[in-house]
Amino acid sequence: MAGVRRTVGRNARDDIYNVLIAMEAGQRLATDLYYPGCLALARKQAAADSLASWVRPAGMRSAYTSRRWTPDEDRVLLRLGSPTTAAEVLGRTPQSCNLRMWRLRSGQVPLPSGQ
């Protein structure tokens, strides 16, 4: 997808798998695991502490933001009939509106009551 190929393998030093959790989820996990006064290696505590100051850059959107469609949004989408126009009104992407419209019209998801 992005030209990156993931490889799964054990690390050389400990022969274990390392798990990567990035961004806000990584911050939350580090805060839970490396709380003030916990028993931790100094290098691990320092790394966890450095994560606390990370802030998502202004133009960087979250990779996954689950936002369910409501029946009211479905009605607006169907009434407008244009994914681009609906995207502006609903605060969604045109692609999201286009896919939702296709799912509604193809019967993949039920039409909102009153349609």
C-alpha cells in the first residue's frame, strides 16, 4: 500500500517478538505501563517519558476514526443525491458519502425509516 513491507520475526537479542503501538494509543499504553515511581529500567522510563510530549501534527489526520452513520445522515445523503454536496453538509469525505450511498442503494444496509 504505502511501499512498506512488514516483516514478522523475533529480535536478535532476546529472540522475542516486539510489538509497535504508535501515536496516541502508544502514549496511553506507555502512561499505563510506566507510571511515576514504577519499577522500570531507566532507559525504558526515559523513552516512555519522552512520549508524553508528542502531539499529533496539525495536518495529520487519524488513520482510523470510527463514526457511525445515523438515519438522519442517511436521509440527508439520499435527499441531496450528490456525494460531494452531502460531504460538505455532513462533514464527511466525498468518498465516504459515495460508499454509503452505494451501500444504501444496493441494499447492503437498510434504508432509514421513512424512505
